[in-house]
Amino acid sequence: MVRTFIQDYLNALATFKIAFIHIRGLEVMAIAEIHMHKNPAILTENLTKRYGDLLAVDHISFQVNEGEIFGFLGPNGSGKTSTIRMLVGLSQPEEGRASILGYRLPAEITQAKRYVGVVLDASNLYDELSALDNLLFMARLYGVPRDEQKSRAYQLLKDFGLYERKDDRFGTFSRGMKRALTIAAALIHEPRLLFLDEPTTGLDAAAARSLRGLISRLREKGLTIFLTTHYLEEADLLCDRIAILVRGKIVKIDTPAGLKRLVQTQSLIEFSFARDVSALTGDLRRRLGGAEAAFLDESRVRIYGGDPPQIFDAVFQFSRDNGIGIEAASTIRPSLEDAFLRITGLSTVVMGTEKGGGKGKGGRQ
Ligand SMILES: Nc1ncnc2c1ncn2[C@@H]1O[C@H](COP(=O)(O)OP(=O)(O)O)[C@@H](O)[C@H]1O
Ligand SMILES: [Mg+2]
């Protein structure tokens, strides 16, 4: 502990010295400052993990900015946990590079770990210890200053809604409370970057909702969060940006809005007419501009693409001109699910599949 402290102190001095030597005017200082603030929380280049012949993580490159919740969205087995394990130094990449908060991996993993919290699927807390004692134990383990251990533990218990249960044994907690306390414990040393591996998997809807609330409050405090999930709605709700992972490859990185925009052109409006319009399909199509009309039967049509208000205008005009009433009209808004389907070709049924027991993950390296 002392050694890392001294190391960091020397590093800090070295940084200062470099800054000093290079300062020849204000411009240089301004540039130095921009670089300091633009430090990505995570940077990877062609990061790759193999298990025998299996390419579990396939040359992935991405950047996570400080202060954002970056989502890693992919079905089971797509390489999410393998990626986290490499980023936190639990396994070695076969190829590629990564850095965490400016520290190169694997050489500087020890320094990086001081600023990183990790929550993998299994909790590292003790069933027989109380919630409070678990946090105090973790505080000592992480070298939290003695006079701060108690206040931090109490604050986390309050923040996570577990204060009332502070003296109860961890073993008696519900799954949701266990997950919450495990995250709290990962924050005891006040990390700047938190890895959460499928935090809500296996929780009931209410516990998952409450945990999502906690996670978004952590972002408000300026924490950078790398979160994996196979729930589309969770990624949509929590993440600033989402990387979509399919069989170890990143197929797309964008904001939730950007991903939805991809399918916006496929906005879909369905009209039901009061009677047969099959003789008038040419007339209708001519009015639609670039949008495509697909007839479900003689009186129902689906219109793909185009600008919805214009489509409505055109179809209402068609209905008036031909004296045919419209019985129903509905817009189907593109969801992240539609975007996901379009990008990956994977059905959401694949995404929703819960983990099976027989995956044989015991022998991780
Ligand atoms: N220790 C291991 N040995 C062999 N194969 C593994 C090991 N860990 C994971 N895998 C395989 O690598 C792939 C990616 O797994 P993982 O990273 O756990 O995916 P995810 O977290 O997205 O479910 C899967 O096919 C999985 O079976
Ligand atoms: Mg996993």
C-alpha cells in the first residue's frame, strides 16, 4: 500500500515536471489541460481473448469517456464477462492493447486498481458478517484511511437504502439487497471507474428497477460506469452509449437515440380501410413519395418509411378523394429492439435467454 502511494506520488511529481518543462506559453498549458480532461476512462485497441480455438473476444476497439455509463450489450456468451476480466487484470489478452484511466494494461494494473471498482456475478462478501461489517472489512482491505472507514460505510448504507439493515447478516439478505451491498462494497475506496457485470440479471422486476435507480444516481455523482447487460431496455434506460457485441465482435457503438435513429426510416404506420382498396393500390402508392406500401389484405396496408405526418396527410386525402373511410390507423414506433434486430439480425428471444447451468465455467483462468 505504502509503495503504491509513493509510486503515485512520484508519478504525480514526474507529470508536474514534464508540464513545467513544456510550458513555454499559455497555449501549451491550455493544450495540456485539454489533454488532462480528455483522458478516456477506458481505451482498447484490438483487444482479443481466445479459449483454445474459441475467439471469445475478437479484436475489439472502443473508448469509454469519463463520466459516462457505457453499455456492453450482447446475448449470453458474446464475450462481455471475458472483456471485463481482461480490463480488470483477471485474465490476459492474447492480442491488443488496453488502458484504464491512463494506466497501460497489464503493466500498470496495480496503479489502475486503486481507482477501479468491480462487481462480477458472484458476490465477494461474507454471508456470516453483517452488512456494516462487510463494508468495514472491505474498507480495511482497500486501505481506506482508518478515520474514514466508518463514515464511508454508513454513507454507502444510506445511499443504497440498507441503513436499517446494517446489523443484519449478509446471508439473510434478498438477492436484490445482496447485489446492492456488493456494489456498495465496490465503492468503498471511492473508485472513479466501476465495472458492473449484468447487475440486474436474476433479480425480480422491483429489485431490478431499484438497482437501476441506484446506478443512475452513481452516474450523477460523476462515476464512470462500464455496464454489461443482455436487457435492451436496461441499456436504453441507463447508458449514454452502447456497444453491441455479437460473438465477440463489436458490431456497433452509438447512443440509444442514435441506434433508434437507424431504424427511424423504417417507421411503420398501419391503416385499415372500411372496404376493399385493392383496385386503388396504384393510386395510393403514387401519393406516398418514397415510402413503401405493403398490403396485408384487401383493406389493410402497412407503410414503411417516409415522414409520418406526410404519410397521414396523403392517406387521409386518398380516403377523401375515393370516399373510403379509415377504420384504424396506428404508428409503430421503432424501439431499441428494432434497432438491435436490424443491426445484429438476432432476435430478442436470443437476448432474453437466461443463463443455463451447464456452461462449465468453473475453469476460468
Ligand atoms: N474459462 C473459459 N474457458 C473456456 N471458454 C470460456 C471461458 N470463459 C468463457 N468462455 C466462453 O467464451 C465465450 C464468451 O463468454 P463470456 O465472456 O462469459 O460471455 P458473456 O459474459 O457475454 O455471457 C462463451 O462462448 C463462453 O462459453
Ligand atoms: Mg457474462
